[in-house]
Amino acid sequence: MIRQAFPLMCALTIGVLTVALAGTTPSLGAPALSETQQKWLLEAQLGPHSPATHDWAAIEAAARKEGKVVVYSSSSRTPAAAKSFEAAYPGIKVEAFDMGTVEVISKVKEEVRARVRTGDVFFAGDPPTVIYEMVPRRMLWNFVPSELVGLIPKELREPLLVQRLGTRVIIYNSEVYKTPPITSWWDLTKPQWKGKVQIKDIFESGENLSLMATFVKHADHFASSYKEAFGKEIVLDKDCPNAAFQWIKNFLKNDPVFAGSDGDATSAVGRRGQKDPPLATVDYAKYRDVMTGRFVFEVALDVKPVGAVFYQTYLGVIDQAPHPNAAKLMIRWLMGDSRGGKGYEPWFVPGDYPVRTGMLEFPRGAVPMAVLKTKAWTIDPMYAYEHGARILDFWVANQRRR
Amino acid sequence: MSALHPHLRRLWRAITTPRILLSLVLCALLIYLVGVPLLRIAWATITWHPEDARVARGFEEGALTMFHWKRTFLGTVSNELVYRPFLNTVVTSAGATLLALLIGCPLAWLLTRTDLPGRRLLGGLITIPFILPSWTIALAWLVFFRNSRLGGAGGLFEYLTGVATPNWLAYGPVPIVIAMGLHYYAFTFILVSGALASVDSHLEESGEILGANRWKILKKITLPLVLPAILSAFILTFSRSLGTFGTPIFLGRPVGYYTLATTLYNNLRMGFKASAYILAVVLVVLSALTIYGNQRLIGTRKSFVTISGRGLRVRLTPLRGWRYPLLILVLAFVLVCVVVPLLLLVWQSLMLEETNYSLGNLSLHYWISEGGNRRYAEGEAGLLRSWLVLGAAKNSIALSVITAGLVGLLGLLLGYAIVKGRGTRLSRALEQISFLPYLVPSIAFGAVYIAMFASPLGPIPALYGTFALLVLVCVAKNLPFSSRTGVSSMLQVGQELEEAAVVAGASWTARFRRIIVPLTLSGFVAGFLLTFISTIRDLSLIILLVTPSTRVLPSLIFRYNEQGFTQFANGIVIILVALSLAGQWLIRKIGKKEATQ
Amino acid sequence: MRRIELRNVSKRFGKVVAVNDLSLVIEPGSFLTVLGPSGCGKTTVLRMVAGLEDPDCGEILIDGRPIFSHQQGIHVPPSRRGLGLVFQSYALWPHMTVFENVAFGLELAHLPAQEISRRVAQALSDLQLAGMEGRYPQEMSGGQQQRVALARMLAPRPGIFLLDEPLSNLDARLRMDMRSELKRLHRDTGATVVYVTHDQIEALTLSTHVAVMKEGVLEQLAPPDVVYRRPATVFVADFIGTPKMNLLPAAVRGQGEAAVLDFGAFTLCYPGPPALERVIVGIRPESIMLYLEPQQGAVEFETYSVLPAGAELIVNVRRGDLMLTIRETRPMTIEMDRKIWLSFVPATFNLYDPVTSRLLTDGSGGPVP
């Protein structure tokens, strides 16, 4: 009897396998709008159906009916904004998940691919992936509150709305060092700082990967600043196509510490009572810990060839989000107002720069944008997207792993 | 009546025999849960993915390619991507396994073959690490040994001694081996003491009569008898530690020490799926080879240890003057690897300012505050008020209870189908497939399930991000154990007990409900308990599959740790341990009540 | 009173042939014992009749109606065959009380509750188990468990009893008691009984017919006394009887009245042997006469071992290479290593063909009917 059943089983198996293998990898490359997608866009008034002006009363009413909004965010400050949102719109529950950029992006990608609809608001950085992978593949939809259109420069609201510009900088412990202990990124490759620079592994941090890509884009400046730092022309190793690659290589040779998070790195630098504190490459916005008195550090803005690198943090509605109206309300809330506003409050700190023009107030202790602009570069998403993998491979290959 | 009829009737009867029908259904289920995912992940390593746009140009999605294998094994990054992690994995796993054996075997001997006082109680205490999350010790290690490399000041060790913890002691292979060894020794202990307990003292006494001294008896008789069990314990522990994720990521990352499991995780997170899947395949192959080797090497010798259950006499070796010194040593060991780590975690969760060890710094802030003070953890509310923690706790409990229930039931069904079909090919096939998940290291299993359920497959919707997927992966991973317990409890139910019911006219469902289930209840409870324990604390298996809404306590611990909110992370470990213990107590109580009825 | 018939039934497990082309008729009301060493297929026969095992080919009929037929694809489930089964292990459900055990089958037949309690009470009192309804099997002695198993079989009032070595787990004394109870039960119920055992005493004492099986093949089917006196094959001769029948190879010399069986160590006159050069001679130990002094026509042997067993004496003797076993029921004392004299009764000999192993003649010289 078993013998008779066996061929049947084999046939079954083969059948299952055929389905399994044939059904793999649905195409993600700039797909045509599906029917459900079109329906959703129409209902949510997004994409091609965006109205010229938003009727906020109607949106709010619809949002209340939805009753909930789920935010996937890379910022540990989001829960605070969620709290103020809940206070402002009682009845709309916020589930704000603070996950780190890489996590947010991979979750949204997987969910869209799996057609699981849970998240509403996308709130994270990593410009190359967002602009060149997610937006073209219609995983995210742009939503710019109509009253803000005139207030935000086009490149900061297209193809996806930027909530703020963050800043990657080098920080140092100001209790030990009264003045910046370094003047150049090249100083980080010197023996003096061996094992004493904290950075989140670019393998785990899109921000830092983009930072390196920006360095590579401006490799010439690295060549000239080398001369300033060492007093001689740079000689490139065979495997280094330009000075920025050489910097990455030398930097990795100097045993940087791969912090679990920017928070860890900041705490390593800024804790009081240290004798030999390290440096760290983190978000300028961590400076808020200095304002609360938790840590003591300063930002080294006058290092060569660049003092800071701006990067974009985006807000978008996730494709076929279950609560699109609440998502819109949340996006408007997070954009704040010209005095900061309750929704933007957690980011109304030194180091974070709102994108709207004509701000009436500035955070206490902040370096004005106009000043910082002269010392900073901005991440070029296109360049980072094209060169990211090469830089990552170079990084991994030169990382002194054990 | 045509000539075809009897044939069809016979075939129909063969297929609709409950055992055969059940076996076929279970086979299909297992193939779907284990076989298809494995094939799909292998397939995914030889096709193009949309994410590959970052590393290559001009390809067609879904088309076949060897690009990923070449990049992984022959490319510029292959050293860091696969070879070094491979080496690190083997080194840490082997080290941890050796340590586990060095601790587990003597303990097993002391507790089963000597007159050490309080053996029963000690046996309970010694196996506690087995029910704790495997990375508890890793986190406690960080509290104690961390140095300024990670976030400012050092740990308790530095505070107490004033000596900076060297890197090799704080992070990397040494602490990983120690932390994993101190967890897995409990596993070794259980396996080896089982074998030792079944060695008949008559065998040893025969040696004694022939004039061998105690040491010689241990060396020439006892040890060879349990050697297969020890070798087996080595292999099983080794293959288990291969896929461990928590400990290596907590202790390895600060110094860039990556294993296959952590490299896999990083690759998947950065969207390098194909590389991640290849690493998963490497892990599966490594683990499968190890276990295959085990079976080849000692499969035949296993028969040495005869568990007859009858006429077994165990004579305890007198320790004489060593009784109390050894007792103190064992107690001290339990203290160091169970009590101290938990106390360290409790203490740390009460420290308002991280790394300030003065008593004045102790506070319940991270447990009960309403939040709002940006200075501490970005103003997040305390653990007991946090909706995140509450949701995760609910998910954890739901996941482990549902999984344990399903696994227990499946185990019974599998046990039934395997035992009743003993000797048939179907039964063998079933037994072998249900063992397959054992070959797949936990983290690789997670990766396999992403590949499998990321997109819809035929009529089955994509399960990514759903709670069902977590249940599914936990059920599948626990199947080998549950089918084992199912088989052994089914073997205890004589075939004739069921046949008597057949003759009495009971249908299959009536038999299962009224005869089989009541008689195997204790086995079911034991299996339930085991699955509950291993599921509620699991990180390696689910880390790749959790999403914010399906978060569980271990994934939250990982997240908080990554974020640097260590007080939260360590506090949740305590909550998790408390929940696990409470759950076990409750299950045992209910199980006992049911069994006596 | 039910008639059971097996037609050309075969069953194999993997490569092992458990039952080979077995045809058998069990007359209504008879008590058939299937006897044989372990692994001979006897339990398989029982399980096939019960419906727990399907034959690979052949048919099984009850009262002329097929309950199993490979050719026609018929399989009547066990519970609709109208039979009861007692397992070797009794298979009492340990989580049910005595009452629940006995009532289980009745419940499944959807009998009214009153009828169930009446029948259970009847079955239990028939087997002297009244008052034990609330006990669990583990709380009872082996003999009591055995009675519960019988009660469970009896309660639905089947016409066929199938008993699979039911007494093998009892001690010798209990076994004796149960034998007579079983015989009583058979008489009182008039059921057709199929009884599987490897214990020849049970077979000889209980049954109306004995079927001896070897390696899946039926060796002999006959009433017990025929099986004992005239075993149809060397195997049956060897298997039945304690101590075993003496089986001696012998050469046949001469013809007719003057023929002689030459055992090597000695010869005997044997009138009218078959026309074969060699035979195997079967001699029951109790049919050899033993003398302590030389006798006319007796052959001299030497005692090898003497095993007194109360009512009887088993004596092993030898002459040259030849060993013989004798059962002596007269009380006497015999030393080891002494000379004794044996006389034989050729009329009780069974002669077997050494090639086919089958019985050739009976003692009167005529062929076996």
C-alpha cells in the first residue's frame, strides 16, 4: 500500500516545488500601478490624485475615523513627538517604532514586497536608497502639506519631503580638551587616535555609508587637506583610486571602534570625568545631551576638508498604508511651524535644521545655517547610490576584523 | 463490477487509512515548512534580486547567475564576508562546546554517580542556565567587564579594581566562548547525566572484582561506556552554537569580531540578500556535515548504553572528605553563572546614570517613570509603563504558548504516524524530514523563512510581518524535539491499547481523543514545556522576522541594547526570566492537575 | 455459533512471509487453538481474522460471507465482524476504571445507559469481579486484569472469541484455574473460539481442534489427541510433548516380517516397514519400558542423567553416540552411570520420511489415513 502511495507523494512534492520555484521574486523594477494601488491612491488622494490645497478639516475627520497611525522612524526622538500628537488629536492612537534607518528601510521594503500593510508613515534617512530604490519602485508616496509648498525649496520636497537636514560631525570631550584636539579628518588616521575613534560601522549605518560616499565625491579636497596635515603630497596605495579611499583605508587601519549606535558613541565621548576620551563621528543633534547636562562635548566644525555633512531625513506615506489620512496629519505635525512647533519640538535642537524658509526662532546654542553652510557638504543621493556598494566592499575588505 | 474497481477500492482504503492519510498530510506540511524553504533559499542565491542594482548593472531580475557565489567566495570582500566569519564561528563554537563539556561532564558525574549531598536540588539549579536566554550571561558580562571602548566608563570590574579591562577580556572570542559555554554546559550536563545514570553498576563492580582500582574503572569501564554520549553531546552542542546570534553580536561587534550568524544578519539588514542567503546555506551545510559525521562516527556505538529501566543499579562513589568542599564548589559555580549575572542585570537596570556604581545612583526610574525627562533614554517611559514592553510581553507569551501548543499537538501526531508506521518507508521519510530543521541553524532558519515568505507563493499569501510567520518558524524549528518526545511517548502506549479500541468500534478520532491523548498527556506536557522555554527566550530564530508590531521581548532587548538604553534592555531580561519561570510553574501545575484527573 | 473460513490467505511483512497460502475452516462452536513457536505466524492469523491486519491475498469468510477479499477489495472493519478479542497484554486502558473499560465498546455502539450498566454488571459478576467497577487496572492483580479483559470481550456478546496468548502472563497456578474457566466459558456461551498460544499444554487441554503452524505454513490440523499421538510431521512431533519425542534416524534392512530398523547402536525388529532405505523414527518417552535387570529382548543402555520431577522421572540414557529420553511414572530410584535395559513397542512408533519429513505409517504398518 505504501508503495502505491509513494509515487503519489513524489508527484505532490514535485508539484509543490514547481510552484515554489516558479513563483519566486516578483519584479520590483518601476512597476505599473496595480489596480489596488490605483484605488488606494484615489481614496487617499495621493500621487496623481493629490489636490492643490488640502482640506485639513476633512483629513482630520477621516483620520479620526482611522483612529490610528503607525510610524516607522529612525529617530529615537519620535516617541516624544508621538506623545504630543496624541495629546493634540485625542482619539488617534500613535504607534511610533524607533528602529534605526537600516531597519526602517528593510522593514518597509519587505512589507511592501510581501503586501503586508501595517506601516503608515516612513520617517528615516539614507538618501540613496530612499530616492533611488524606494520612491521609483513606489514603495513610498510623497505628501507635502499644501501650505508648505511655497515655503520649502523644491529639492527638499521633491521627490520626497525632507523633514530636516541632519549633520554628521566629529565630536570631542570638552572637559578634557578646551579646544578641538583635531584640525583635519586626516588626524583620525594618526597613531595618537588609534583605537579611539567611535563610529557606527557603515555596514550597519546608511548615514555613514553616504558620508563616505560624499568624501569620495570630494576626494580632491582630501588630497589637498592631506598636504596640510602631513606637509607632503599624498601617495596613493595601489588599491586606492583616490585620496578619499586612501583616507578610508588609513582610518580603518587605525582601529576605529564600531559603536552599536550613535548614542553609544556619544556617551563614549561625552561622559564626564574621563582622562583619555575618544572622538566620535555622530549626529550633531546629539548635542542636545550637552544642553540637558548629561554629557560634556563639543563639535569640531573647523576640521579640514569639511566640518560637517548634511543629510536628509525624509517623511513619506508608505504604499497602501492602512491609515493614510492619519499619516498626513502626522506628517504635518512632524513638520512643525515657523517657531518650531510642538510636533517638531524634539528636533528643534542644535544640529538639526528645519527645511522651511523664514523660521522665526532658532534653537538655543545652534550654529546658524548660514555659517555652517560654508563649512559643509551635502550628501548627493545619486552619487552615493552609484558608488555605495563599491565603497562598502572597499570598507569591508580593509576593515581590520578579527 | 469492472475489474478496476477492487484496485481502486484497495488504493482508496490504503490512502484513507488514518495513519497513511495522516502521514501524507504531515509529509506535505513538513515539505512545505522545511523542504520548500530550503530549496527556495538555495534558488535565491543563484538569481538576481532588485537590491543587486547597487553591486551590478544590466541584469534581469529573477534570471539565473553565479554572481553572488563568486562575489562571496572569490571576490575582494570574501575574506571578510565568509572566510573569517567562518573561522570565527568554528573557533567560538568549538571553544564554547569544549568549555561546556569540561563543565558539564564532571558535574554530570558528581550528580549522578557520587554521594554529593543535595544532588536532586543541585540538579535543578544546575540546569537553570538552560531556561535563561543564552545571551543573559553576555549582557551581564558587559555590565561587569565592559571597558571604555564602549560608551565611556568601564564596567563594574573597572570600578572595583581601577584596572581597565583589556579588550580581549571585554569583547571578542574569549568572552563569547565563556558566555556560550556557561549557557550550553547545561545542555551537555543533561545529555551526559542521562547516559551516566543508565550505566549499570554491575559493570563497574565486575571490574572491581577483577582487581581494577576506582580510577581505572572510571577510565576503562565507565568512560568508554558513556563516550558515545559525550561525543554526541559535543556534536549537538556544537551544531546548536553555530547559529547563535545574541552572544556574538553583543560581545563581538565592539571589536569587529563577526561570526557567520552576525555577518548574515548584517548582510540582510543592508539589503545584500544573496550574500546573506549564501551564508545561511554555508551554515546549513556546516551543521549538516557535523551531524552526519556524528552519525557516521558513533551511530553504531550508541547501542552501548542500554536503557533497560529494569534491574539497573547505580552504586554511588563515596567522596569521603571531598563531599563538602565539592558541594561548596558546585554551589559557588551556580552562584557565579546563574545568580550573579541576574543580580548584575537587576542592579544595572536600577542605575540612573549608566556606569555610576554608587548607591546614590540607584533609582526605579527605568522601571516606573512616566518619562518625559530627555536626559534619560530620550524621555521614554519606564518599562512597566511602556506600551512597547507591554505589547512585546503579550506577543512573547502568545508566541510561546501558541507555538508550544501547536508543536505539542504536531509532535503527538508525528509520533503517532511514525510509531504506527514503523518499518514503512513513509514512516522513515516522516522521521527524517521532521529531523531536518535540526540541521538548520536558528539564524539561517530565519533567513530561509524570509526567502520563503517574503512574497506570496501560489495560494499562500506572503506572511512577512505577520505574527503567523513567527509562529510558523518557531513551530518548524522545534519539530525535531517534539517529534522525538511524540515518538517516545507514543512508544509507551502499546499498540494493543489502540487495537482494543478498534475492535470495540472506536473511530480514529474517538481513539485519538479517548485513548491516545489521555495516555500521552504527560509527554505532551513535557514537550509543551520544552518548547515554551525555548521559544520565549529565542532571539536567533526570530530576529530576522520580527517587525515592530510583532516585536517580542528578546527582540526589544536587542533593540534597546543597540540603541544604548542598556537599563531598559537589562530590565527586560529580568521581566523575560520572570515570565518564563512563571509560565513554567503554571504549565507544570496545570499539567499535574490534568494528569491526575 | 459462527463458522470462520480462511481461503488461500497470505501475508508478508517486508521480506518475511508471516502466513503462506493458508486455508482453514473453523466449524461453528469449535475451540481452535493455533499452536506454534514464536514467529510462526499464528498471531498474524488471529489479527487477520480480527481485521487488524489485511492479508496480501486470499479471502476470509464468516458464516459464508466474505469479511475480507483481496480480489473484490472487501474489508469489513473489525467492529462489524461480530467478534471479541483479548490481547496478550490484556490492553486494558490504564486511564479508565474497570467499569469504563468494559463499557467502552457498548458506549460506542450507542446502547442506552441502563443497558450498558446491566451488561457490564453481568459480565463482571460472571467473572467474579463484582464490586471492582471503580478500580483502575493498575490497582489489580494480573489474574484480575485478565478477567477484566475477558469481561470487556464478553460484554458486547460477540459470537467469536479471539484470544491471543491470554494466559502467558499469569503464574502457573493461576493459569491452571483460568484454563478451566475458559473451557467453562466456551461451553456456556457456545461461541466459536480461536485461541493462539505457544503452550502445547493449553492447546491439548482446551481445544476441540489444534492447528500447528511453522513459518507461516499449517503443519497439521486435527483434534488434540491425534496431534499428540500421530504428529503429522517431524516438526509437530518435535514440538508437541514434554519431554520431547525421541527422533532417531534409522536404516531399514530387509523386507516384510523380517525387516529390521538399524539405529547404529542397536537394531530392532519392525514388521512391514515402508519401502525406504532410511527413515526417522519417533518414539514417545513414555512408550519405552525401563528395567533395572536384563530382560528378554531388552537393549542395554547406560544412564546419563536422572531428573526426578515428583510424579514422574525423566531419564536420559545412552548407548554409544545414541541418546534417548524416557519418562517413567513408577516410583523408583536410579543412579547415574549405571546399566539399564530398555524394551520398545514398535506399534507406537511413528515413521517419517527423512526427505519430506512427513509421517509414513502408523505403528500397525498401515499408511496414515
